[in-house]
Amino acid sequence: MRIHHLIAVAGLSAALAAPAAAQSIKSVGADIHHGLKTAGNEVKKDAKEVGGATHHELQKAGNGTKTTLGNATGIHKVGGTVGAAAQDVSHAGKSVGRSAKHSLKKNSSAAHHDLKKTGNEAKAEIKKP
């Protein structure tokens, strides 16, 4: 969240330092917005790739373990208490994932709110006669 503030402050400082004839405040704000949006999308893309890779590795490991145990015991269908335990593990993992997603969305929403507030205050300050 601090990075967003620093980027916004740097962008606004550069905008205010530029001559008024060169760019309007609106276009500078749009440039800052697009830069932040691009950076945010890149972060989300990287997080999705890492999460997907982790999921596939864990899934491959789990399926390998099930196959090995099935070959050792001769039982390939998971049921009963083993199935219930596997379901508990699956549900726990999903719960952790949902919690992490909620936390990420909450933090990004708060960062967006702070940046929007800072931008609106800067615009109001500039427009003051």
C-alpha cells in the first residue's frame, strides 16, 4: 500500500512540476491512473501464475500419493474415513484460499480508496483560486 502512495505522490509531483501548457491536470491524472492500473494488473497476473503453478504441483503430488497407496493396498477408490479425511483437507485448503483472496481484495480496495481520496484532495487543492 505504501508503494501505491509513493507512486501517486511521485506522479502528482511530476505533474505539478510540468508546465501547465504542456499537459492538463486531467491528462496527467489519466497517465498516473493507467500506470497504476497496469502495475496492478501485472501483480495480479503474477500472483495467479504462482497460485496456479502451486495448485498443479500440489495436485500432482496428491494424485501420486493416492496412486502409490492404491498400488500398495490394492484399493484405488477412496471412501470411508480416508475419504472424509481427504475431504476435510480439501475444504481446509479452500477455506485458506478464500481467506487469502478476501484479504487481497480488502487491501486492494483500501489502497484504491486512499489513492482516490489523495487524488481528489490534490485536484481540489489545485483548483483553489
